[in-house]
Amino acid sequence: MRSNPEVGKLFASLHKDIVSGDEIISDTWDLKEIDDTVYEIDCKKVTKGVDNVDIGANPSAEEAEEALEEGQSTVIDIVDAFRLNFLGDEASGSRLFNTKKEYMGQLKTYMKKVVEKMKETGADESAIKKFQTGAQAYYTKQIAPNFKDYDFYVGESMDTDGMVVLLNYREDGITPYITIWKHGLTQMKV
């Protein structure tokens, strides 16, 4: 996996998935810690498009409007900045995990790997138990009841054994946010 050079210019520290090594988030965004288990991070929808090259012509107002729209798209800032990949088919809206059971299979495998990494780094049994209890509670209270509302993303390497980033929208229906597992991250100073 190659590191995104633009990301390194913008942030003092990056948080990488401890399983895949993918860059997931940085300290530029406001990481809201929930129950010492996950971070929820509000995102923004931004317009991304082809650079406008001025060749000296004066297009009509109609042509200028068409040129502005052509080649542009709306993206979610964090998804774009960290090259997160949608798990499914964005065109049709189909997701890789259509049922809670399918997602739980991936999540259980991932959580076992996180626990292994926690042990390797010297975490004591009480910290591991606290993480496992917190992860179960967050899944039960937040993810399971709202499962149909989530989209799933993985990092640039497309390693589905790594962290699956959850994307949903706040109660206002406009503000996207991601959920990432706190103990599944390692911090890297840039």
C-alpha cells in the first residue's frame, strides 16, 4: 500500500488500521470518543471536479454552467481523503453486507485480530475485556438497530480482513459521519 502524500502534508498524526495498515483518519478531524470503544467523526460532502483551465475564451453563461457541472462529483471528505473504498456497488446501492449476520462474521474475525494486537502491545486483560464489552454494547445499541442505514468502507488496500469503516447520517439526515473502532487504530506521527 502506498501512502497518500497529500495526507501527510496536512496532518500532524495519522491513525492507521492495525490489521491492514491503511490510513483511516487523522487528527485534523474531530474524533468524538464514545464509551472508550469507537470514534464517531462528522464528515462533509464536498464537490470535487476537473480543474478549470482558462484558455482566454469567454463562454456564454449557459456554457460556463455546463462546464462547471461536467466532470464534477460530490464526495464525502474523509472517504476521499483517505481513499476509502465502498464495499458493494455504489451505482446500484447494493452493499457487501446485506444482513447483520454477514457483517457480524467479518466483525468477529476483525475483533479477534484487534485483541491479538492488543495482547502483542502489552494490554492487560482488564483493558481487553473493557474493549470487548464496549464493542458488544456499541454494536447492540447503535449498529444493530440502524444496520440498514449504514454503508461500509475499507481502506485503500481493500483488505476486508481489516477495519470496516461504518458510514451513516446524523439525525438531521444531512450530516454524514463515520464510526471507527478506537482499539483498531495505531497512531503515526507525520
